[in-house]
Amino acid sequence: MTLLERDYRHLWHPFTQASEWEAQDNLVITHGEGVFLFDDQGRRYVDGTASLWCNVLGHRHPAVDAGIRAQLDRVAHSTMLGLTHPPAIELAERLSALSRLDRVFYSDSGSTAVEVALKMAFQAKQQAGETGRTRFAALSEAYHGDTVGSVSIGGIELFHGVYRPLLFDAVRVPSPERADPTDEARCLAQAEAIFAEHGDTLCALVVEPLVQGAAGMRRHSPAWLQALAKLARDAGAYVVADEVATGFGRTGTMFACERAGIEPDFLCLAKGLTGGYLPLAATLTTEAVYEHFRGPYTEYRTFFHGHTYTGNPLACAAALATLDALPAVLATLPARAEALGEKLLALDHPAVAERRVFGMMGALLLRDGDRPFDPALRVGHRVALAARRHGAIVRNLGDAVMVMPPLVTEEPELETLVQAVRRALDDVG
Ligand code: PMP
């Protein structure tokens, strides 16, 4: 049996329609180097998804490899429940210094980082005596992960609709489609009405600052987000920033909150935290929130939450090496981000209705003239598959083709990537 036949026999792939998976040409990735991935046929591809938006420094980065190896010689895993270890301590210090949020709680994925923020915000309000605050406000088309809590605040019908009966009800704040002043004013007016009606029942407002990635890169302006955050604060709710996608330089600064000019009460981090090497997430919050959880044991104010691999030492070591390497990468990022932007904006094809770029995040929105393509045609999916024949791996979200290479991708590889998408569009017709 070939590797793929063995895969078809036993594997269940995430966000993947099995019937399509078994019928299409698939790649078996055997290794990576820098911004490239290689398959078992020896073919090379630009990693245009940054291995699902998480690879920051390229694959097999010498310092990250070395950091993990050094930790491997000490201990691979030891629990954070009742014990501590040096890489977790040092990483918490570094993350606090970067964010000005003094408390760091580890978990393992973006979904759990958000799940933790929801539970913490809720419990903090309960323990502060504000027991009527039991709900969350979230943006339309939001994506915060796949666990039941993060799906509850999610707003992407295709992914979340089927689970509706299982979910708690979120207060939905309309988000602008693009950072357009008229659209933003309309959304803000609606947000004002929503906060006036529901404000005293809210524990928190949850946002993806500046870019709603999974919504096909919907954008809003810093001013809009500041105004929304103020509405939440004035209503007595916390502000939770989900920077799982935008964190660690994706938008040009270490965190999008810096560019947005907001200071959240909770910051959710994952993906790029370990450079894209190992699963690690962090939920950061303020000392004031942490204070709500202190007390004699029998008052049961403890945060009764924690995963087995929470704060895994190898993952923390990868994160420390990533944080060491990142400042130099960020210093030279504007030129690469500009090159990506220029190339995507110059991509002219009848199926490309809109080009969205922000930092090292890009999306091409495909349409059939002024209408969406028939979903049965699977245009976005076919474009993503075709791009592989031209040397790049990209992923689609419906008919949005997402272009998110590692932050270190230089001009020639950006050119390969964008040209691969262009040729794929020609192939699909
Ligand atoms: N929040 C945001 C903004 C995301 O983009 C994602 C993943 N794309 C998540 C949360 C969930 O992260 P994970 O897949 O690591 O659970």
C-alpha cells in the first residue's frame, strides 16, 4: 500500500470533505527547509499557508531547533498543575513584558486560549459579585476556534450552524466588511444600541483585532475598534483580544493591539507563539482579574481548568527561541509585506473580485462577475489544488484564496507564490 492509501484507510482530516480528499491528488509532506515544504516525490513548494498561519521564521530554523534540542536534553514534559519549570517562567516574563498583561495562563491551541478567556472572564465577574453578567458579545463572521465555547461566539454559519443547539447564545455585534467609514459608522451605531440594551448582562466583548482572518480578511480601522472597546468598557464588560491569527508580527507589529491602540483585559495567543513548531497557547490577563480568583481554598475561587500538556517545556523553549529571533524579522518585515501587497494588488484576473492585504496576510476573493460562484463548482478549492502544480501551497476558505507565507519569505519566493496562484486561476478558468 502507498502512504496515501494507508492515509485513506485510517485518517480523518480536519475541515476536509472525505469524498473529495480521497478523489484528489494529495501531497505527502516529508520535510521542510526555510519557507519551503518538500513532498515524497522530491517536489518543492513555497509554504503559502505558513502551515496554517503559524509558521513565522521558516521551517528548521537553526535557533528554534537548537532551543528545542537543548530542552529535550533536560525534560520533554512536566506538568504545570502543582509544579513549575524554567522555560514556562521565562516565557511568562517575556510575554508579560511584551503585552503589559501580568498574568499568563498556558494551554495548547488557539481554541483553548479563547475558551480559557471566556471561562476566566465569566468566573471573574461571578466572583466579583456581578452575577448577572453571563453573556458575551462577539463580532459577526467571527472565528475563534472549534471548541464548543469558542464556536458559541463564532459567527461563520458554514462552520458553526450545525452545532447551534449545543451552543450558548452570544450577542452579535455587526462588523464592517472593510475599513470603510460609512460602513463603520453604521456598525458602531448598531453596537451602541446593542450595548445599551445588553451591556449590563455582558462579561466581555471578544474581538479579532483589525483583521477577521477566517472571515476572508474582513478589516476594520483602529478608530472603530477603539470606539467598540470603549463601549464595552463603559458597559462594565472586559475586552478580550483574540490574536491567535494576528499575533507575532502577522500584521507588521508584534501584536495587532499595538496598531489598533487598544489595551485588552485578555489577550489570546497561539499559532506563531512557538514559531509554528509546537502546540502552545497563552491567555494573558491583568493582575486585577487574577485577584478575583484569590482566597481561602474553601471559597472555591480557583480556576478549575488545565490541560495535560499545558505549558509543555519543549513548546516553551521553542517560543523563547522564536521571541529571540522575532525582533530582527519584524525590523525588516515592511519591505516583504509591501512586496506581497504589491504583487497581490497587481494580480489581475477576471475571477478576482477583490484583493485584501494587511501585513503578511493576503486574500483573493473570487466571484463569478457580480455573483458568488456556485459552491458546487468548488472554485476556491480547485484553485488551491492547482497552485501546487506551480510550486506553492495555499488554502481557500470558500472562494477566498488565503495567502499567508512565513514572515521571512523574501521577494523571489513571494513572486513564486503569487504567480502560482495566478497560473492556478488560469488553469481553473
Ligand atoms: N482564533 C483565531 C482568530 C483563529 O484564526 C484561529 C485559527 N485559525 C483560532 C482562534 C483557533 O486556533 P486553533 O486552530 O489553534 O485552535
